[in-house]
Amino acid sequence: LKVAATILREEIERYRSENQDPVLRIASDYFRQFTLGSFSGLRADEDDQGRPILVGLRGDTARVRVEGMSSGTRDQLYLALRLASLQKRLDAGEPMPFIVDDILVNFDDERSGETLKALADLALRTQVIVFTHHQHLVNLADAVIDPSLLFTHTLPH
């Protein structure tokens, strides 16, 4: 029975992995990038009552529920899901602008840099507008984004 249960669990995991929703697959890639590989991806799972939940994956087996993530990691998860949804929509139809305000406030500089790179890649397909009042993020964007893709406008104080 133990062997059968183990094989069944492994097959369920294999099936989930191969048949994940495309948005979740795209979000997993973004989440991995934003967390610098601290998380290997995302997975739809179930809680103890059988209700669907979203978990972050650390390595192949460890699962971290959203409430177990830091506020910065939760922000990265939220952004990964938003970008994945936008990318799916872009694949299916008309481009629409992506406008955000201070989304990097809870990210460290390394994670902010990776996120800015992802936004620059997205800007090849649609308009991306990022508002911030943090000069160090503007400086970071100048350092990590191709100048032909970046336009900054500073408002007077």
C-alpha cells in the first residue's frame, strides 16, 4: 500500500506539472526570476480542507503557502501573476498598457533589477509605465535596461 500510495502521489505530481494552466506556468517563470531562484515556481494545490490554494515551490518538494512568504515575496508573486495574465492576453489579442506605481518598494536591489529587466522585455510588446518616487530605482533602471527601451521623466519638487 505504501508503494502504491507513493507511486500515485508521484503520478499526480507529474500530471500537475505537465498540465498546469498556461498562466500559472508563465507566472512561475516570472516568480523564479523575481526571487532570484529562491523559489523554483508556483503550483496549484489544496489546503487541509481540500480547497484550492496557490503555493510557492522551493526546490522540487518544499511548498510555501502565500501566508508563509515575506511581504516582498508576496508582492513579487502578485506581480508575477499580473504579468502572466497580461502576457497571456497579449498572446491572444490587442496590446494594452501596463501601468504601475511603486511596485518595487518591498524589493531589494537585486530583485528590483531582475524585475526591471522583465518589464523592459515586456516593453518590447506593449507600453510599460512605472511610477516611482525612489531615485535609487531610477538609477538602477538606468544601469540594467537598454537605453533605447528606457525613458525617464523627473517631476520638479
